[in-house]
Amino acid sequence: MVDLALLQSVSYIAGALGVCVAAIYYVFTLRATQRNAKTTIESRQAQIFMQLYALYDNREFFEDYGKICTVYTYRDYADWMSKYGPRADIGAYASWIRVGRFLDGAGLLVRKNLIDVELVIDQMREVIIYAWEAMGPWVREQRLLLSLPELWSNFEFLAVEARRRFPSAGSLSLVREYTEKS
């Protein structure tokens, strides 16, 4: 006859083996899920970037950007308001706001890890840097006047990060010099 103690030992071993197999299966399933999740995240980031890029890579954006970097010049905030403020030139003001909001939105997507910073800065570095050089003094003044310390802070973050990664990207003054000669 089969010994009861042996039967109990076999059942314990079978139970332990079952737990081990389940744990191994769980580990493999978890790894596969993590690989799939990473692929899904990367795919979603690429999709968001392409949507952002479609807005960036259009005629209206570059007309606005071109005006900001080569046409609109100002000495200080009061000079800017007299030339390009909403009461002085609504078209210029609209261009200014569109570019600033776009770049601030791109910076927000980067800060929230919805888009990889490398994608944005590799593709848009000069635009980010030059636009901030043109718009930064105005933004800083607006922050003080309106008590909005976070105004376009994501745009500024992108500009600082782009300049840090690409210190030889040139400057807006060089762009303006070149366009004046042309």
C-alpha cells in the first residue's frame, strides 16, 4: 500500500512546482507586456510628434515665425506695444501669440513626457532658439506686469534646453544681419 506520508509529500511538491510554474509564466508575461507597452508609448509619441510637426511645417507658421524673427523689432515692452500690441496691429499680435503658444505647447508636451525632447529639439532647434531670442524679453516683461511667472515657461524650457544641447546654433542677430543683406 502507498504510504500516506509519501502521498502528502508528493502533493506538496506538486503544489510547489505549480506555484513556480505560475511565477515563471507571470514573469514572462510581464516582460512581454512591458516590451509591448514601450512600443506602444514610442508609437504614440511618434504620432503626437507628427501631429505637432504638421502644425509646425506649414506656410502660416513660418510666415508668423519669419515676421517675429526678421520684421518685428522693438527696443522695450512699450515700443513693442506701440508697434505690435493688440490695439496697434492685431495681425502682428496674432502672429506673436500663435508662435508663442505653439512653442509653449510643444514644451508642455516634452515636459509631460508625451513627446521625446530629442525629437522636438533635433527638428526645431533654430526656430525655438531664435523665436525665444526675439520673444523672451517681451515674455519676461509680461510676467512681471501681469504677475504671471509661468507665462510661456515651457517655451523658455525648450529654448534653454535647445541652446544647451546646441550651443553653436547661431543667434537671431546673425539671422537678421543675413536677411538685411539679402
